[in-house]
Amino acid sequence: MDKLLKDLLLSDGVSGYEENVAKIMKGALSKVADFVETDNFGNVIAKKGKGKKKIMIAAHMDEIGLVVKHISSNGFIYFVKVGAINDSILPGIVVEIVNKKGEHIKGVLGTKPPHLMSAEEAKKPVKFDSMFIDIGLGSRKEVEKVVEIGDQIIFEPNAGVLNGDIYYGKAADNRISCYAMVKVLEKLPKNLDAEVYACATAQEEVGLKGGKTSSFKVNPDFALVIDTTVAGDMPGIEEKVSALKLGAGVALTFLEASGRGTIVPQKVRQLMLEAAKKNKIAHQIDIIDGGMTDGAIIYTNREGILTGILSIPTRYIHAPTSVFNIKDVESAVDLAVETIKKAAKEI
């Protein structure tokens, strides 16, 4: 596994706590861009090239996670969720609390055992607000030596290769796209007649916030969002819900959240499809009922910004570990490069 990709997957960066991911992105982008800055909101914005057009690439840095809310007298830690997390995935997982010193404190997410539940309790799903984190200390005083209210909590970091091209990792949503964005900037031709801005955005998972502020700042003629999307090649998902498959190529997302999110303009859809077909880049089409990307806020910013979306099919999004195919990441890089080259001439 590429070191940059692994570092991004393992890094901590719950929405609003992206500083460590931002450091990695700033370091990586500084090697392939002319200029890199971190803005007031926490977005990392890199600029490369010169030209008549301004083209923006966006990939969000943040991950879903938890934040410390309360420490009980006997040392158990209660939390709030940050981003969309299904409560059913939480009991029994290992988490890490990242304190102000940058130390990672391991804990186990606990619940009342089923053996001690009443018949009525056993019938109901366990809610997150009745769960707690056990870090192995027996009092609030002991816990407060290493943990404070407001500390971020991440799923236990992991990253690796399952088999061949099939990779896994924490925070694949959306660190694999951050990785892809760096590679896009690296591969863009030097003679491109455009200013290209690579924006690693903050707080996408809690309202697409960094996409709004960064696109307002850049004010591009064209924006291309790279994100993940739900792969359907797994038990329990019918093809009519999602026909996307790992290894079948990057997904061109044309409509999000049944239209509540981005509806990619026909002009942009055609441009992306032509780029994919002409360059024989493996691709799929994604029409999604739920979920949206930074594209939804970017394309409605200012007087409207022409925006396209490339999505990398991923299994188990918004879970402690996700699974993806590295070939799809490479397809996303290739198509992003060709789309930007085409947009520089035609948009």
C-alpha cells in the first residue's frame, strides 16, 4: 500500500478536528503544487498552473466519529456522534480518544449486556446515548488526567490489503479521494491552460461546510468533486438499489439524494462521459437515493458553479472499516485528469 494512502487512512480527523489530516495533505500537495495554504475554516487549498480558466478539485478530509460529552464518577465516558453513524455498529468496537497532547487513548465501547436486559429492553435496538466507553480507569479523577470533555474519538485505525487489488481501511470515506486528488495534481500536464485549485475540505460530514467556504474563495469556472459512494456488490443489496461493483471503475455520479443533492448539468455529464469513453477509462453510472457530496453545496454557490462528481465505489461506508478496489481509485485519478484537460478547453 502506498505510504501516503496508508497515512491518510490511519490519521485522525473527525469533522472539526481535521488538523492532523490537513498536515498530511499540506505536505503532499506542497510537492506537486505551486502554492498551498490553510484557510480560516481549516480547508487546505493548493494552486497549480496558470491560465484563463479556474478549475477546482474538492475532496473532503473529515471522517465520522464521536466526541467526549461526559465522564461519570466511576470513570466511564459518554459521547455524542459526529456525522451519520448507525448505532448498531458501535457496541464492542475499539476506539481511540485523541487528547489535547495528541495521545491516543484506547477504549472499548460498552453497553448493558443482553443477559441483564429485561424482555422489553431486549426487543429494542440499543441507542448510542445508553452506551459508554471504558478506558480501564476507575474514577473520573483518573480519566481526567488523560481525557477532557470535547476530545475527538475515532474508530481504531486500520489499513491494509485484503487480497490483490482489494484494500481496506478506516476513513476510506473520504481519505482515498484525498489521495486521488494529490495524484491528479501530480499528473496534470504543465502546459494546461488553467489555474487548478486542489481543495481538501473540512466538515463535509456535518453539512458540506468546507465545500461552501472554499468554493466561495476560489470562485471556479468548473469544479470536480471526488468522493466515495456505496458499492452494491454485497449481500442484502439488490442491483436495482445499487449496481455499482468494486473493480468496475470510477462512478460518475449524476444525481444525489433523489435530487436534494447535486443534479449534475447535462453539459458536464456529457463532458465527463466523453472523457471516459475517448480514453477508455473504466467507469460506472451512479444515481443515488441517499447521501450527498460537497458538490451539492459547491454547485449552488455564488451564481452557480458547473460541477461534476467522481465517486469511488466502497463497501461499508460509515463503519469502522471500509473496503475498496485500488483500481477504482486509479480510474478516478485518470478520469479526473482527462476531465480537467477537457474542461480547460471547453467550459
